[in-house]
Amino acid sequence: MMQGMKNLWHSISNKVFCGSVNSRINDLVDHLPYEQLDYDVTKFVVFNQIPGDYLEFGVYEGRGLVRMYKRMLYHWKSYARHAGIYGHEWDPSYWDKMRFIAFDSFEGLPEAHESVDPKHFSKQGIYQMPLCRFQETLRKEKLDLSKVLTVPGWFKESLTDETKKKWNIEKACAIFIDCDLYESGVPVFRFITDLIQDGTVLIIDDFFRYGGHPQRGLQRAYGQWLEQNPQISTSELTRQGANRLAFVCHKD
Ligand SMILES: C[S@@+](CC[C@H](N)C(=O)[O-])C[C@H]1O[C@@H](n2cnc3c(N)ncnc32)[C@H](O)[C@@H]1O
């Protein structure tokens, strides 16, 4: 439905507008489904009062994390009003307790071994963004930095039980996996298993890369993780076109 509207808009705007106006409008239309997904996920999390931290694996320069932070805060303010008026149960310290945890090498992608990686993914170091640029984005966007925890390092080294203990990472309200490669996804899925609760939202980017093949990329890592953890099941909450999917997790 959203994709159909997008295509229709592309064809109308191509006829009516030209040059930079047209390309700006098309950028906006491309971007709206991402905004919609962020909106839906954060509303679900806050209105269901799912406790825990927001975790993002692969933050690059921080734009995704900033959007989720702002949306989460927006819904929190609206839910706090709503819950007060309608007498819903709510935890007044919900927002204060939520942290935004950023995991990234800040050195870009590692070397990929999967033979069918599209060319731009197989290049080691692509998406390289120094930690200071990520921090600069957060500062510019005026996030409360005391709510953001950054864990730099390669996932296969940084995603350990020690990291969980050190930073008291016990449960997640939402998890965004945006690290492109199967090899990067495997340690991430292993790390998040015991952070999942009923209602945790799992967002996976590039789900339909590699021609949508279930044995490739993050979709492969996700499938294997579900097989290895039969106590966890998921149902789709929302999606951004053919690229980014959000699932609600259930735990027996
Ligand atoms: C597409 S970018 C993330 C974009 C970001 N989520 C956003 O919405 O703006 C992918 C990121 O994943 C990181 N990454 C990929 N594989 C990694 C690994 N194995 N260990 C650490 N970081 C990794 C890269 O450094 C890069 O910053």
C-alpha cells in the first residue's frame, strides 16, 4: 500500500516538477516510510510500557539513534498525558530509566566472507565514521547525553557477558540491527537472546538484501537465531517497504 502510493507519487512528481525540486520531493517520499516505521515502533514500545533499554547495533553517524530517541520522547510525553487522563497504569520513571545504547566499531564494516555480498558491502571499512562525529551528531541534536551509552568495538569482541555486566544491560524494549552483514549479525543475535522479553521490538535493516534470499545476510542470521532459540517467536509489527522490518518478540 505504502509502496504503491510511493510509486504513484514518483510518477506524478516526475511529470509536474523538475530538477532539484523534484529530487528533493523524491528524497522526502523515500524517507517517509522510515519515519513511519520509527513512529510505529516507538509508539508500540511506549504505549505498551515495554521496559528496558533501546539498543542499536551499527549506528554510523547517529541519525537513526537520534530519530528513535526523539520519537520515543515524543510518545512518552503524549502517553504520560494520556495515561493521566484515562487512568491507565504507567510508570512515571519509565523515560528516566530508558537508555540508548550504541554499538559500533566506528571503523566501518569488517571484511566480509559471504561470497555473494553486493559489492559495496564487501569493501572493508565502508561506513567508517569516527566516534567523535557520532558524538557531535548527538550534541547538535541536543540529546541528553547522560541517557546515551556508547560501546565501541568489533561486535565479535565487544558483545560479551562482561559488557552486559559492566553496563547493567538486562533487558531491551527495542533493538535495531543495522550492520549489513551475516558475519556481523551472528554475534549480535547471540548477545540479545537473554535481553528479549515479551513485547521487545526487533528492527532488522536490509532484510531483503541479496535478492531476499533467506540464506543470506541478516535474514540468514535471524533465521538461524530463531531455530536455535525455540523459546522466542516473533510477529511482524510494521515494515519500511522492502527493506526494513520490525517484529514483536514473544517469549515462552
Ligand atoms: C548502515 S550503517 C548504520 C546506520 C545507522 N543505523 C543509521 O540509521 O544511521 C552500518 C554500521 O554498522 C557498523 N558495523 C557493521 N559490522 C560491524 C561489526 N562487525 N562490528 C562493529 N560495527 C559494525 C559499521 O561500522 C557501520 O557504522
